[in-house]
Amino acid sequence: MSSTDGLTPAQARLAALNRLKAKNKLAAAPAAASGSGAHPYVHKLAAVPSNARDMVQQQQTAEASAPLPRDSRLGKYFEYDLSKLHNSRGGFLTVDDLEGDRIKSVVELAREKQREKQLMREGEEPAIFPDSSPRCSECGSLEIDHQFLKVFDVKVCNKCKKEKPEKYSLLTKTECKEVSLGSAARAHTQDYLLTDPELRDTDLLPHLLKPNPHAASYSNMMLFLRFQVEEVAWNKWGGEEGLDAEWTRREDMKKRKREEKFESGLRDLRKRTRNNLFQRRQEAEHVHEFVDADEVMDENGDVKQVQVCACGAEQEVEVF
């Protein structure tokens, strides 16, 4: 009776497969033993260094390959091997930042943004199409100031700006408002009596922002184009004559208020002076304070009662 009697076909097939694996394993064991020069089932001790120098080198090699010990004072943390990390561009850098196989650094990206802002400030490229490119409204030149075109919507070249400062010069916010100066000084400052809401309305008066030259921490300067400010002021006050009349009225009002304030202070001063004079007169009045009467004998030998004051005054009294 064979050993496979009583087994199902599946069990017999599994037993035959296991027997074949065992035979292959036994056949491969002598070949491995002949290559190493030892019996496969004999436990071999680790190689022991022959001298102290080899032992120290072996220890240093083992310490270098061993992972660093975790510091319990730092708490729980995760260790990452940066050499095995792969940049999947899932952070702030995108595929557009690639130049071939190299990703742009943060410094390069910042420089590119700075160059873009500088180009926006300086304007566009020079005009190359004479028919479609904008021209200066004064001389027809193609070399216009693109900053004026973007901010003030005015087509003018740098040459015309310098030749016509009475039209294209820039005014500060203080010059557009009321300035408390005399009529002679007003001819140079030319204040237009505009209010803050009017100056902040970009639809009414566009303005150019520039850093404050007095200090970097101060607010930016608001610069306005002169002829645009004049148009708004003429429309508000009815022309240059109306602006002069309003300026004269305000100056007269200021002068009248100063005079009223001076008269009020003068009246107050007179009142205080009058009160002080009355008080000094009251203090200057002397009141006799007599002490108790003393008996004094006169030239005739009569005895009489006399009261004497500290200032030397005397008065005779009668005692009943």
C-alpha cells in the first residue's frame, strides 16, 4: 500500500510538490557549503579583529552606519532623510518656474517681479508704429511720457513738459488746498481752495503717488497735474475771478476774526487791570487799630484815658 493511499488528488499533488522543494533545497546546500568552505549547518562566529587598531576601526565604522540616538528632551518628532525626498512641486513652486531641469530660486523670482514693476513705472517700449502709436498733443512726437498717459490720461512728451510748466507741472496736495499767505506770496503758491474729499476723488482728480522726500516713514506724496487742478477750480469758483474773490473773502474773514480776538483779549486785560487797581486802593487804605486805653497825665496835671495806634495816632476816650 503506497503512502498516497487515502489522499485526495489535491492532497497528493501538494505532497509531491513539497517533496520536490525539499530535494532542491538539499541539493543546493552542498554547493553553498563548498563555496564558503564550511558546513552549511555549522554556526560560525563573527570575525574577531586581530589587533586593537582593527577593533577601533570596526567600532568607528559601526558607529558611523548606526542612526543617531533620539533626544528625549525634544519630545516627539519625525526624522526625514532629505537625500531620499522627491520634489513633486506640490508647494509654492509650479511647472512655470522651471527652466529645463532647474527650478528658479526665490531671489530670482523676486528680481523678476521687481523688473516687472520697474517696467510698469517707467512705461512701455518706444512706439514703433507711427500710425497707431499715441503722439504728444503739443508737438506730435512719438516719445510720450507713458507714466502721464497711465496716471493722468495725458499724451505729452518730456520736452513739452519742461517747456510748459504752467500747464504740465505737478502740484502737491498742500498747494491745491488753501494756504494762509499774503496776496504777494499767493501769486507764487497759487492755492486753489480745494477740499480733501475733492482731492481724494480719483475720478475727479487723478493723482500720482511718490515717496515722501522728508522721511521714509511719512505718507506718500499726492501729486496732481496743474491744468487738471485749474479746470476743477475754475468750474467750482466760476473762473479765475471767482477764485480770487473767494480768496479775498476768506482773507477778510480771517482778518476780522483776528481783530475780534485781539479786542476780546484787550477787554479782558483791561478788566483784570481795573480789578487789580481797585484791590490795590483798598489795600492802600489805612485803618487805625487802637490798643487798650492808658492813663496819661497832661500838662495841667489832669489824668485822662488815651488810646495809642501802632502808627502813632492817639485819641482820648472817656471811661464811665
